[in-house]
Amino acid sequence: MIQSNKNITMVREKVTVSTRTLQWNCVESRTDSKRLHYGRFVLSPLMKGQADTIGIAMRRALLGEIEGTCITRVKSENVPHEYSTIAGIQESVHEILMNLKEIVLRSNVYGTCGASICARGPGYITAQDIILPPCVEIVDNTQHIARLTEPIDFFIGLEIERNRGYLIKSPHIFQDRSYPLDAVFMPVRNVNHSIHSYGNEKQEILFLEIWTNGSLTPKEALQEASRNLIDLFIPFLHKEEENLPLENNQDTVSLSPFSFHEKLEQFRNNKKKKALQSIFIDQSELSPRIYNCLKKSNIYTLFDLFDFLNKRQEDLMKMEYFRLEDLKQMLGILEKHFTTDLPKNRF
């Protein structure tokens, strides 16, 4: 409680310096364990009612909009069913699956990828024994998986997925001897928000407490949730446009991957500029990996993409996890909306 009073005092001092600019600070940060991180943040000064608006929105975004990585499927040729036991292994198959479910992963993978465990007994098998792809890492290598009591070989395949929210396993076992796992992708374990009023109850300070599973810090979670909220509200920043048909040959713009500069001037005063400004990249057929690469470069609409390809085409290949095939896919999307053919054989 003493610490909290000190934090409030510090924020009050900031409020008297500036009553117009919102400021936020991390007033407490600690690591209780590898799989439990805590952070406490303040935002001020806010007008009456604003703290509750922001606090509720941030709590929902922190718990529901941030992606996490989990093991979602286990495959083994020697396991007849989930509730069987195997000679030489202390735990039942069900217990091993539950132990695998507890493993916390951190990754920048999009979609699914594979991993495996290959060991020989006797001895203990922990998360450290998992053979992972380079894009995935384990937060706590000490997580227990199984104990081999005899000199037997232990081999299972794992499927790892990055997603958000919950994944409830299907009730049946597939023919390939794979066993789905329930997954809780949410890296944020809990969020609390509280409000301190001052100035004759006309101004407020928002306090946010965030607990994460260690796959990202509370500060990283707060920033990612903020970006996700901004992405959700961006469409409301654009004026409502008429549905402009992309037809008639006089409006057709002939594009080439190597002549964007020449064509952009023809395009700037075209009706299609307005049309493409109202089409967001998350409405197109881009893969989640490409979509996230573009978001990091502040590309939100098809017009942003067109402008980026014109001015900074060389920067595309500098993006992390971006490939030449991704450029072809983006040009295909532009081709579709411009109703013109792009020379794919130039790549």
C-alpha cells in the first residue's frame, strides 16, 4: 500500500506539470517466475469517464486480441488411445498430453509448424528435449513432460500453432494417430484496471495491472493491444465513400512492377484512388504473415500498398520473413482490383 501511495504522488506531480498531454508510465515491473510476469501502468490526466472507457477497452484487447503460441496436436504411432499407458513410462498418455499443454512458447511464426521429441530412457523428459524450428523458443525449459523408467525409445511429433483466444479440441481421434490438445493462446493471464479521481472529481488517473505467461512482457502486451485497437478503429477515420465500380476501359491503369513511378501520377487523380483507399489489406486474400509484415510498415489500405511499391519497392525484401513469392501475391491483388494484367514472367 505504501508503494501505491508513492506511485499516486508521482503521477500527481506529472499532472500539475501538464494538464493537456496524456502521459503513461510503468510504475512497477517484476518477474515472479519464468511463466509469470507482472506490470503496473498509469495513464493520466484523463477527464471524468475516460479512464473507464480506456480501461475496459484495454482489458478486452489484452485478453482477447493478442496472439500466442501453443502445442495443438500430438502424434505418436505407438499410442492406441489417449487414456492408455505405455510400459516403461511412469505417466499415462493423458498425463503426458496435459504436461505438453502447460508448455509456454514464444514465436513469430504464422499458422502452424512442426516439432518433435526424440529421447531414450531411463531418465526425465522436459521441455528442453523438444526439437523446435528456429522461429520458436520455449519460455521455461524445466517443464516436466514424462519419466522413462526403462531403456526405451520415446518419440512423438508435435504441431505448434500461433493464434488467439481458445481452441477446443475435437472429440475424436484421427486416423493418423494424432491427438488434438485444448489450447489457450492468450499470453495475458489477467488484467485489472482501477481509477483514482482528483481535482474535485473532474480528472482521473487510470491504473492497469497486467500479468503475462512470460512469452511477452506486460509492456509488450500493452503496446500490442494498443496497436490492435488502433487497427480496429482505422476504418472509421476514413470518410464513407460511394461504391465506385472499377469498370470502363477509360479508368483502367496499366501497371508494371517496374513502372510504378510513371503510373502513379496517372492514378492520383483517378476515381480508383478513392476506391482503393476504402479497401483495407485485411479484406484481401493476403496471408496473415504478409498482412503483419505490411502492418509493421504502416500499410493499411490497397492504396498504401500501391504507394509503397512505387516509392519503396527496394524496402520490401528488407522486411523480416518477407519473400519474393509474397511480392507476386501482392501484385496479383493489385491486378485484381485494377482489372489489368501484370507481367508475372518478369520475376
